[in-house]
Amino acid sequence: MGDVERHGSGGPYEAFVGYSRVVRAGSLVEVAGCTALAPDGSVAGGDDMGAQARATLASVVAALALVDAVAADVIRTRIYVTDISRWEEVAAAHGELFGDVRPAATAVEVSALIDPRLLVEIEATAWLAS
């Protein structure tokens, strides 16, 4: 499988929790849960779930770039929302990025995320052809 690459984004929780934003092991790429939390502690998109989803997906794309991957390499996403009745707001953002890629996807409601201002968290798995 080759070497394992681990990269952080500089997010506030990475060092404290002890995780990497993205890990590449051979052809497999795993992007940890991304949110709309900005480095300065603000939340991109405020209480607009669709705007938070777009900011979150931008973080996913940035993480992929750290291991020379792109959105087209994504084979699976996992979407966590704090209010499933608003799923269409997140689905629209997901479709804007992945409409032609069409990864396997799951969306579930959770009771809360790590910061109560956060409404969406998204993980991604990508596969890079050898």
C-alpha cells in the first residue's frame, strides 16, 4: 500500500483531539469531518445551513488538494446535519460540487456537533488511480 501521508489544516481541534484533516494511504484518501468553522473561530455561513455546507465542502476540497486529490476522486461522502428537515439545503450544495461525480452518500441527523453553532459536518473518502 505504500507510505501513509497525514496532513492537518491548522484547525483548532486537530492537535487537541489528535487527528489529521486528511490521510492518504496508497490510493485511499480519507478526509476527516469538516465543518464551516473558520480558523478565527467564526462560523462561515452563520445559521444558513446551505451556506455552511458550501463552506464545509470547500474545506473538503482544500483537504483533498493536500494529497493531490480533487472532488472528482471522491467515492463516498457522509453528511451529518443537526436538523434533517433542512436536508435539501445541504443536498443542493453537495449536488453543486458532486453532481457529475455522484459518490455514494449518506445523510443523517445528529443531536449536536462539537460547536453548537455548527449545523453540518461532512466526511469524504476518495480513491486515486495508481
